[in-house]
Amino acid sequence: MRSTLFSGTPGAAKLVLYYLAYMLSAAFGRWMMVIPDMPITLWPPNGVVLAMLLTQPRQSWGWWIGIGALGELTGNALWYQNPLIWALGYIVANAAAVVTAALLLAPELKAPIRRFATLRQVLSFLAIGVLAAPVISATLGSAVGAAAGTNPFTTTWPVWWLGDATGILIATPLVISAANAWREKAWPRARQAIEAAAIAVVLSGLSLWVLSNGAEFAFLLPVPILWAALRFEFRGVALAVLLLTLAIGMYAQNFQNAPLSASGIAMLNAKLQALILVAASTGLIVAAIIRQQRQALRELARVNDELEARVVERTRAIEAAERRFKATFQNAGVGISIVGGDGTLVRVNDSLARMLGHEVGEMEGHPLDEFTHPADRAKGEAARSQLAAGKAEEYEMEKRYLHKDSQPVWGHTTVSCVRDADGRIDYLIKVIQDITERKRSEALRHMLMREVNHRSKNLLSIVQVIARQTASRSPRDFVETFRERLQALAANQDLLVNNEWRRVSLADLVQGQVGHFGALGQRVVLSGPPVTVPPAVAQALGMALHELATNAAKYGSLSSEAGRVEISWDIEEDSFRMSWREIGGPPVVPPERVGFGTTVLDQLTASSMSGEVSIDYAREGLVWQLRCPLSAVQDGPCDEACD
């Protein structure tokens, strides 16, 4: 069973490329051997291995460590020729350092990483990977060298530590940046390439001038590196540090010709390596700060764009809601108003204005009570008091408003309260539905109920009259005659029911109401042209004829065998006239009070037909006359709808 470290096998091309990079860095380290009797003064391969461990899954670490060990063995065979036992000791020392650094950095950097992104990551890398990890390799490697008799431990340790720290600081950011650029195809644009070339020229020229003057002005060398950090972040720093290292390496190749002792060469080399450490560390820190700042600016721009998009979306939603509200407010089939906390109409829609016969401008800015029926103002004020006291948030009521012509308009009012931050009433939303017709219908239904009750009593009286009149005949004919008259009465009721919602013949209507009181043509005489009347007119005339016939049967000309009734109607130009004239009955005495029957004969009939009714209680016989516009008979209010 394979170890977990080898469970993720990288591709062969990637392993080969990594091996070549390792050998190239090892050759660079060999080239930097400038201290007499000190084989290693700068060792970048450890930085290459650490870069792979930080950017690749932990399951593949074994491969990178193994290929690194193979590369170190190859370098030992090519350049150092150390005995195998000591070469393996050096491999263990270097592997222990990079594995420890990778294990400690992985949680801090949230490895595997694609790039250094934050200042915290850079500081962790500098503290653990550059400063701490080389302590392990320097300690173990110096011990191996001392055991092999190469150099004393105390002589080797500082040079080894400085060489490993410098190598990791140079190689790790360079490999990570190069791999990321290759992965993302992040090639520089022409303008960036020109600027990068300018930085390289400045850095090269400055390095040659500083180093040729004995490194007296070495403090100037980090300036181009900071320039690269500001413009290109980590990639710029990695390449600039590599270029600076190459310049120092070229300068170090002449150490053998300098009039310096071995210790002087070692001291100068240490100073130049310290310069690389300081310049590279400063560049990485500045690059991290710039990266975070740019990331913060991008994030701020993204959040700003999102906020702007949300503001635009919200604005559009508000505008759409405002348009919908305006459309609903203006086109609603019911009246809508917005009433201020002081009871003033702030906004009124067209439906409410039409309902009350006003223009919108005539209502807005005026108190609502100005358009409320005086009898219902107290009711509205009581409801508003409940809202003001916080005891309710809405209410419904039916109240009367005033039309412009002072006529009452019934409205079903629904009121919702909108409060301000302090809980006071900011404004009220009132929805008012015109229920005037419903109220009229309700009043008519109540009247019809009273009429049904009244008719029932009258029907019993008619039955009594019929029975009394029939009883005057011989007992043998009583049953048959009484049955026929009751059937005639029932037929009259059927006529009204069957023709309730259709135009009916006026002659049929009259016959149905009075035919059972006596033979038509003898006691009841009808005269007039063919006329059909709409349902509303038929109902009004039927009620009137019923009252007239009942009164005639009880008290008038039909209460005696000698009396008769003349019923006539005619059309004269734009008018319709109808009369009921009683002849031959007992003397007429005007009623002492106005009862329901008189109301039906007078007010109800006149109102239903938009006409005038007159009743003459002449002693020789009652005369009832109706006069109305012809249109009331021809075009009834329910004619088309009921059909």
C-alpha cells in the first residue's frame, strides 16, 4: 500500500520540468561558490522544493521530495563528489528543513496556494521559510560536514544558514510566480514589457555602478526592486531579485582576484547576501501591501458596482411601483384618496371626483368633512379618534358623502393608517366604493317587503269581498262562482310573476289586476292603444292598479253591483297619460290619514315613472290620473339589462 505522500501522482512532464528547474537552481548555486574552501554559499534548490510543496496537494509531496533528492544526488555526482553516506546526510538535512517549513506554512497560507496574496502570508513565509527553516538544514548539514572533516561546525553553520535563507528567498517566490503566470497565461502587455525592461536596465546599471565602487552605495540597490513591487507586485519582485542576484554573482566571481583574505571574502559575500535578503524581503512586503491595497480597491469597486447596481435596480423598482401606483390610483374603478393627518385631502383620484361630481382640483387641499354628509361627520370623527389613539390601524364603515348638487352619495369606506416614526398618523389611505344604488335597492326591497305584507292583507280582503259578493248568488252557484273568481285572482298573480323581467302588455296588466272584480266591458271598461311597458313600470302600475282595485272593491264603485270603473290611457306627443275613474259607487269620503296604499298610488308611481300623479276624492267617484314622459314607458331603466 503506497504512502499518503505518494497517493497523488503528478504528470511525467511536470516531474521532468521540476527536475530540470532543480538542476538549474543547483547549477546556479554551484556558480555562486566564491568563498575559498566553502562549497555552498547560496543554495536555491531548497526554495524550488518548498515552492512545489506549497503549491501542490500534500498527497504528492513524496514525489517532489524524491525528485529533489535525485537532483541533489545528481549535483553531488557532477560537482561535489562527496561520499554517498555524507551526500545522503546533506539530502536529509535539506529535506528536513523544507518539509518542516511546508508543514508549518500550510495552515498559515491555506496551502496549496496559487500565489502570495496577503501581507500575513508573506510575513509567515519570511519568518518560517526564510529565517527558521534554514536553522534546521544549517544545523544538520554543518554537523554532517564536521563529521566528514570538511569544515568546523561553527565555521559552516552561519554560511550555510545564510545561503539557504537567501536561496529560499530567491527561488520560492520566483517559482510560484512563474508557475502562476504560466497557468493563467498572464503575459505582460507591450506597455508593461517596456516598463519591466526599464526597471531591468536601471537595476543592472545601478548594480554595476554600486558594485564597481566597492558596494559603498549598496543601499540604493533596493530602489528598483521597490519600483518593481509597486508596479508588478510579486512577479516583479521575484524577477528583480533574480536580476540583482545575478549581478552580485557576476561581481562575486572576481573575489579571487581581489586583494582580500579568505575571511574578508566571506565577510563581503555575507554583506552582499544580507543585501539580497533585505532587498527581497522589503520588496515582498511592499508587494503584499500593494496587492492587498489593490485587492481592497477592487473589492471596494466591486461592492460599489454592486451597490450602484442595487441602487439602479431599486430605483427602477421604485419607479415601476410608482407607475403602478399612479396607474392603479388613477384608473381604479373605486374612489381613492390620501388624507393628511389633519383631515385634508392630499390626493384624490378621478373616480372619487366623478363620484361626487367635482374636478380633482376642487377637492385636493380641502377638508374631507367638506364632502361628508353632515349627519355622518360624527361617525367619521369617532373612527379617526380610534386611529389617533392607537386603538386601531384601519376601519370600515358605510357613510354618506355630498355630491356637488348636494345630493347624498352612499359610500363603503375602507381606511388604512400609515404612521410616522413617532407613531403619529402620517396619512390615511381611503378607498370609497359607491353603494348608492345598493342602498336604493335595499330601500326598495324593504318597501317591497312591506308591499308583500300589505298585499297579503289586501288579498285576504279581496277574497272576503269575492266571497261576500258571491254569497249573494244562489247557494247552488256559490262554489263554482267563488272558485272561478279565486282562479282569476291567482292568474293575476301569475301574470306579475311570469312577466317580472319582460315587457308586458298594459291591457293584460290591467285585466290581471281588476278582471276578477267583474265582467270586463260591463263593470270595468278599458280603453287605450296597444302599449307594452317595461318591468319597472309594470311593477309600479300593477301596485297602483291593485290598490285602486282593492279600494274600489272595499269602499268604491266595485263594492256595489251598480258601480263601474273606467280605465283609459293614451299617448299625446311625448307624454303618456292614464286615468282610473269610478262611477256609480257610494259617496266618496276623503281619507283621514295618508296610509301605505296612498303612498303607493302617489309617490311610488310618480317616482318610478318620473311623472306626476293626482288623486281626486270627488263625492260621485274617485278619479286617479297619471301623466309621465313617453320615454318612461318606452325605455324602462331595466329593459335591456333584464332582457
